[in-house]
Amino acid sequence: MSPASASSASAPTALREIPISSVRLDPSGLLGRAQRARLDYLRTLDIDRLLVMFRRSAGLPDRGAEPMTGWDSPDCLLRGHTTGHALSALALCHAATGDDAVLGTLDALIDGLVEVRDAFAKRPGIHPGFLSAYDESQFDDLERFVPYPTIWAPYYTLHKLIAGLLDAYDLTGSEPALDLARGLGLWTARRLGRLPASQLQRMWGMYIAGEFGGLNESLALLADRLKSRRDDADDDTDEKAAAETAGMDATDANRLTDAARLFDNDRLMAPLLHGVDALDGMHANQHIPQVIGWVRLYERTGENRYLTAAKRFWREMTADHRYAFGGVGRGEMLHAPGVIAGELGEETAESCATYNMVKLAHRLRLHEGDPSGMGMSRTDAGGSKAEDSMGMGSTGMGHADYVELATRNHLLASVSPRPDGGSMYFLPTTPGGVKSFDLDGNTCCHGTGMETPFRFAEGMALVDEARSALHLTQYLPGSVVDPSTGVRLRIAARDDNPGHVAIDLDRMPYDMLCLRVPWWATGRTAERPIVMMNDVTLRVGYGEAGSDGAGYDNADHGGVDQNGADYDGVDRELILDRHALAQAGLTSWAGAHIDLMFRPRLAVTATPDDPSVVSVSWGPYVLAALHGPGPYGGDRDGSSGRNDADQDNTDQDGIAQGGDSQGGDGQEADAEPASTNTNAHMRVPPVDVADLMPIDIDPDDPAASLSRLGHDLEWVHRPDGLRFRPIGLIDVGQPYHLYLRLG
């Protein structure tokens, strides 16, 4: 059987992704280099280390393997979660790169888990299907409401395992992985199905102990995969065997769907359905994955409440809880809506939260028949906000716009460019903040960081069969060759010149090509994008199917301030259709060469709660001021603040290198992670705005005082020589200032 490739849910998606297995990133680009470094790291994984505590817990010999460290150490209650992330990372890596070595590692890891599952089945007190790096006692304790840190999120770790096994099945066709996932899913269904709803609600409301990641997503997805197997069995030539398989899969799929519903968290969902932002005080990454699960449950059941709540959550998070670079939360927690300047600090923007926000963006975008039609609030000609159909007036970010913002800034900054697997826990927003990477602390962000570079191309190309349209949502340099659709194209775009995108179409069997206009190229002050096909300048439609003479109207843009632009929270598109082909003298897309030209701008964006606190950006990049020996760290003499005599933190390609002995939360990597970690984060007060570095800059005309240094991604503030770079390119150990104070 081939790997599962499409949802067969009750509420099918309006759009379909071209899979990452059909995309190859240009290895010379920033994202391609990050992907290559993570591939090299995955080739070094020691399978026996990933399995050591699984084998010991199941009574198997550990083969002399050295135990893992940090959050996967033998005495840590979260042990086993990194193994789940490794399953996902290996499967994603093989799909995104075609590397056979990591496929062999993945198969060996799955074989080891099968052996562990079979050994567990022979042990007393273990129920069928169970698989973990510990026994069932933490699950027993959670049902008795034993708090964190006595227990630590057993269903969270379970989710990582099931999610990794499903990735292995979806991306490589591994039937043993699906069998393991099925056993774990049914174990979960049996265990939770006997508990009353009131007990479940109390469990899921427990801080950290009741965290379950996106287990509702994985169970709904597992149910869908079993339904797909049932459909395949209907075509089997062995009618008796097919009937038995179909019946078993259908029954299990229904049980798993019911089990996914058991993770509905009323404390999170009920306020959203009533249009209330009640996120203050909630753990960010404890709840974002639950919302991804709601979207999957909508697909599985067709219940509108799941999608409605998910869209409202998206809006609240991106409109009222987001830092300039896409991250959310201080001390892992969400805080009052609209407060950003008041929530700056050392421990802000947990990387795994942004990883999951990007996943949520991808999933929600598939449910927009037209990615430009998000149902977001809009601004009318008079400048007042118009409420959307769900009665909410706040404006969030378009899904694809957020993906670009978060990927180019937070996620790129969060992964080490060395092949050491390092990942960043928090991205500091304090004055003189410093990036550091977790090398072997095996934190949650280390786990998602194993996967992140191989997800860069997710959702970059979407197909709308009903409208016969191909949507390009991200302009990542590389190629797309998709056998299922017949699409063949190449994209050229330089990291230092995001305003010029070249697209070569070898085959495009759809009537329309829809090209996203990035948020940084919109607004009333933005210059009209230039679209050329085979050297002919086109006039194309904007947001709807184009016709000859249709134009891009800047006056239609407007709304909130986003990185210096008038922005209405909607992904925008240029529509090329048969009229565009005719303008270029073509009759088909084959052989068409398209040039897109946007104008990146310097922008200064104020925080919503304090207009004197600002961030600086250029095009898709959020810039940070480099911290040197001056009074606020500003060198003020034009130097970059590097001490090249002491160390060279860049490779020959100029990409920042990193890695130190600190975990993302500042602990020594080989130290036992304190169970009270997150509570400690909450005791760290936010930054006093008065301590931010002052800068003399005109928010309406930042180019009057900021100049770019040649073609490098570096700018200088001419009055005092202060240097700025994109946060994703700042060296480890280099202090920086993401937020500044006007004055």
C-alpha cells in the first residue's frame, strides 16, 4: 500500500498541499543550508540511545547504550519524548531531501519500538498496545490528579510517539509504524473511555501535568488513516480478507474519533466560542497543539464548533499576543491581550510554540477556498474596523503571511546552523539579549527543532481543484516536481533580495496561477508590484480571477499597523489566468518565465501598548540592533560588535555558527532539568521600558537615518553607527536589541 496522501474526512479541505517530498530547496539559501545542517545531524543519531529507556522499562537488555541526557535522562519523567520527535524528524527529512541513510535509521528505530511493544505485552500490569519509556504509573497518577512536578505530562509524551509513528507511515509507507500507532491509540481510547467527563476536564486543566500536546490531532489523523485503509481494502481482490480488514478499520476509526473528542478542553474552547479572549495565564504551548487538533476534528466530524474556535484562537494569538517576529508568550505563558512592551524579557517566545503556530497556520489555510478570503475583520474606507461574520473586530495575520514572518525570523533563528542539532528554547527580547542553543538538554524545543527545517516547504504550493488553481504561498528558492498533479516549476529568489522572485513553469495543468503578495509589500503607501511574463509587463487581477485591464489597487488595502504597513490581516494574491497568458502572447503555461517584483521597505512598528517601544524591519526580516561596548551596548562607532580576534562565529558562507553548553532555559546541558523550570520563568519580571536602548529615528521615514551596507543583510544607523541585522542571522553570543525606545 502506498503512503496515505489525502484526507477522507467528513469536512474535506478546500485546498490540497503539494507534499514536501515534491519540493527540493536550493541548498545555497538560508533555509536550504539550515535543512542540510539538520540532515547531517540526523545522520549521527544513535538508535540505541533513543531506545535505551524504552528497552529497560520493557525488561529488555539496553545493549550497553549510554542513556540520554536532560529531559530524556533516566530519572526525568518526560523521557521518551525526543524519540517521538526523532521519528518525525527522520520521516520528514527523508521526504524533504530523499536521503536514504535517514530512512534506514528510521526503519531501525521502528523495528526497535516493535520489539519494545512486544516485550511490554508480556509484563504484568501493562495493557495491550502500550509503548513508552516508562510504565503506566504516571497515567494512573494523573487520574488521581497528582500535580506537576510529581508527574510530567504523560499524554504529551504519548502524543510525540504517535505523531512520529504517523509521520513515518504517511511519509514512508511504514506499516509497522501504523500498527504501533494503532495500538497506542486504542490503548488511549480504552483508558480514557471509562472516565467521566468531569474527571477528564479536571485532568486537562492541570498545569503541565495534564498537558497532552496535540494528541487529539493524532487520534483524529489515525482514525482518518484507518478509514483510508478501509477504503483501499474495498478494492482488494480477496473479498473476504478485504471485508474483515474494512470492518476492523472502520470500528477502530470510530473509536479513535470518539477518543479524540475526549481531549476537548472546555476551559480553552468555551470562551473562544463566546468571542472572549481568556488566554491570559494559559501555558502557550500546552494549548496551541490542542487547537490544531480541533481543525483535524472538524475535518473528521464536520462539527463547525471546532473550526470556529480554531479561527478565533488564531485571530486572538496573531492580533493580540504576538511579538514582532512571530513568537508568543513570556515564561512560556500567555498574558493580557494587547500587551507586548509590558511583556519583554529574557524568557520570551518559546520556539516550540511558534513551531506549532506555523502548523496551525498551514492547517487553517487549507480550509479557505481562496487563501485571500480569511473571514478576518476588514477596514472600511473610513478607517473603522468592520466586524466579520463571527462578530469579532480584532485583526490577526494572514496564514501565509504569518508563516513567512515566523519562518524567516523566529524559526530560522531557533535552529543551529551547525550539524549539532542545537535548538533555541527562548528568543530573548530583553536589552542585550543573547541567543543560545540546547545541544543535549533534549528539551521540548530541541525536539521540535529536529523537525523544523524539514517543514520549511510545507504549504508553499496549494492546489484548488474546484477552481483549477495553483497557489504559491511562499517563494522558497528551489524546485517543485509533483507527480500527482503534474506540476513542474522552479523558483529563484535570493535571501538578500526578497523583492525579486523568478518562476519558471515547465508544466502547470491549471487555469489560474495565484501568487501571494507579502504583507510587507501591501498598504496604501506600497508601490504596485510588477509582474512580467516572458519580458512582458502584465496587468493582473488582485484577489480574484483576473481579466485584461484589471488592476492592483492600493486604495483597497488598509487596516492595522503591521511592520510599518497598513495591513488588514488578509493574505493577498495576484491572479494570473488565460488573460495574462494572452498578454504575454502565450497559449499555455509551459515555458512561461515570470518575474515578480516587490519593493521591500524599512519599517518601524510600535507595540500596541506603548507607541514609544518599536521594532525595526526590512521586507520579511525583523532587524535587531547589535550590542557593543557602549552605554546600552551600542558600539556607536559603526563596528558590528564582533570580537573577531577571539573567535570567528561564521562559516565560510557567512552563516552564524552556534552552540554552547547551556540549555535553552539557561541550565547546564548535562544538569538535571529542574521540574519547577516553568514556574521559575514566571518569577522573572518583565523588562522596564526605561531600560530599552534609545534610538533617534523617524517612524514614518526610517530610511532617513538607516542605510543598507551594500547588498549585505545589514544596516547602519547613520547618526551613531549602530548596526542592525536580521534576528535569524545574529551570531550566538552576540548581544542584540530586538525592541528599542524612541527618543
